Amino acid sequence: MERFDVIVIGAGMAGSAAAWQLSNDGQRVLLLEQFEIGHARGSSHGESRIFRFAYPQTEYAKFAMQSKPLWLALERDSRQKLLHSIGGLDFADDPECFDEVKQIAVALKHNGAACEELDGNEIRRRYPQWRFPDGALGVFSPDGGWIEASKAVRAMISQATSQGAVVRNNEPVLNITPGENVVVSTATQNYAARGLVITAGAWVNHLLKFFNTSLPVKITQEQPIYFAPIRNAESFRPDRFPIWIHYRKPHFTYGFPVLETPGIKLALHHDGPLIDPAIRDRTPNPDVRRRLREYLREYLPDAAGEIIEEVTCLYTTTPDHNFIIDLLPNLPNVAIASPCSGHGFKFATGIGRALADLIQFGKTEMEISKNRFFSGHVAEKPNA
């Protein structure tokens, strides 16, 4: 039986970050992944994820601010550019959504982050690509931008292995035996460790069954689409067009400028159907295609061109849309970071630091006060 200090199950963004942070702390780490490293079956793959401080909740704004220096440290250590700060725009043109936008400005100011409150005329002056009626309300945050998602996961795993971590992929977990030393069994062999970190995303309850518990989560398949601009393509470059979130009902819309893929990335948030990840059909839904094209024709007509690519990813969501980053109840040597409710990638480095702290010291200075083990509470609903 191979022995380690800590075993991490799941090599997506949270598990890779935990393995990196634990290895930096001098822990001997085993990172287990049931599929190949960098697979596209979960929630951590792809070209881009939004990074921002701009949240209506002060706790999430602070957590993002704590995570940024760790992203910069990963860039330094890996000698790769991963986080691109180009600015972010959060706005609404429906008065029913104005309060959320106003709360973003409040939370940013509370945490000492820079921001500008904009009216619709100023948004259109800066970004004439937009078409919406008078009376819109927005917040511009210069710290917004994007993270290169798949590249970032690979960088964290590379840094972990450079510090001695062992990575085993295509090795699903078949059993976990809790105890002072946790034993994890796969089809290949048994492993033992003083600590265990579970970062299994949509498969979280497949592992929690070994602890006779489960989380009340739902798993949905979401569908970003890349559209080629039909004119003024240069106006959608990242130096001229920020990442953005449009607060709308029932589901807000978010997007990116043109990055490596030659089209803008557009998606509806928390809109996808419930699925079982074990029998998932990744076929794109034509209705999402239709609705997103209609959105572009109304709000960004210059971008409403041909579809370049349709992709899918998973959201694993709690009832209150908060994360779970905590030690399992009555098990101080088992930590969990799953699910992240569709808005977790920007916090990956901070989640990894929090997990490393919890499994070693039982506490952390990372701002995870909203993100504890689910116990029936219903908090404010954060946004992705």
C-alpha cells in the first residue's frame, strides 16, 4: 500500500489547486483523477473563464481579491500568462435587476476595489457595440478579465509534480475507508494518507456515499457558443471590449471578447437541463443556439454571425448557489470543495489554499464564511 500525507480526489481546478498548495507546503500528495488529465467531461476545461471581483456579496468580492495574488504567484512560478485583466462590465437594462448591479458597486467599495458606476449613455459611448434602451445601469471594474482555464489546470498540476506530488489518471475510486489514516481503493491498488481532499465536482455524491452522507445538489449541462462577428470584428478584441455580465430575468447572460477562438463567447447562466454525468449526452441544444442568436441580434448585432463552436460544461449547484469548502462534519482529516455552483473557477487558487489550510490546520484565512458544509441554510444567491 502506497502512503501519502494527503490524497486529493479529482484533478479539476479545485483539486489541482489543492495539490499545488499542499505540495508547496511540503506535503507528500497523491492526486487521483478518474479520467485523463484535462478531460472535457466536467467543469474545468476550455479556453476561458471569467475573473472578477464584481460580486453583489462582499464575501465573494473579498475571496476573489484574496485569490488574485495566488494567480499571480502561479504565473510567476510556471512562467506562463494565465490571468488577463482587461476590465469587466456588469450591467442591467431591466429596473428589476438594478439592485444587484448597485450591490456590486457597494461590495467593491467595501473591499477597497476600484470601480466606476456608469449609466447607459456612458456604457454606449465607451462600447458602441452595445444596443439597449436608455436607462441602463452598469458598473465597470478594471480588475475583471479572463483566466485561461485548461492551461491553468495544467500549470497547477505541473507545479505540484515539480514539488513531488504524484498524479494518477484514469484511476476511478472504488472505495474509501475513513479513519485516522484514510484508505482509498482504486481498481489498481490501495492508498493510505493522514488526510483526504474531495474535489470531485459532479461526482461528489459518488464519493460521499462512502461516508454515509450526500449533498442536495443538482447537475446541469450548460452550453456556451462562439459566434463570429459579421462586421467590425476588430471592435470585439480584448483591448476594445471587456468581459461582461448582463443581469436579466430569468437567467442572466455573460460573454467574452474574441480570444483565441475567432468569435465572441456567449452563454446563459444556470439555464441548462438536469443531467446524470455518468450517462451525459453532450449534444448541443438547438434552442440555446436560437435564444443566444436572438440575444445578439437585439443587443450586439455586429456579433450575430455564424456559429464557430458550441461547447458544453457542467454546473454542480447547491440550493443556495454557494460553494462548499469545509471539513466533513466530525471528520477533521477529510476536506471537501465541491460543488462550486457554476461560478468557482476564478477562485481556484484561493480554494486550493483554503483546502490546504483546512486539512493541515483546521482553519483558513481565506474568506469562505458562506461556503461551509451544507446544513439546511439558505443564503443570498450569488452570481457567476
